[in-house]
Amino acid sequence: MGALPKNKITSVERGKRRRGNRPTVTKDTNSASVPLHKQSLVNDILKKVGIKK
């Protein structure tokens, strides 16, 4: 592979330029609770097994 000219923009750089200063949205891992539609089901199972009173 030959040397790139000084003003050549690589595809990686082009992607970074398109993205700009967009903030990265990270998933909040602390609030991984049981969804509302599953709470009663899980609660019933835990009661029957005897883990939860």
C-alpha cells in the first residue's frame, strides 16, 4: 500500500467529522429493574418458592 497524500481524509476521519460533537448516550445500568408487566408474575413465583414473603 502506497503512502497517502497529506490532504487525504480517511473513511474513519470522515465518519468522525459527520458525527461532530454529538454527546454519547450511555445506557443506565443501575436502573435495570423488573418491567411492570412482569412484576406480579415474578412476585407470585417467589412467594410460591418461598424466597419472598
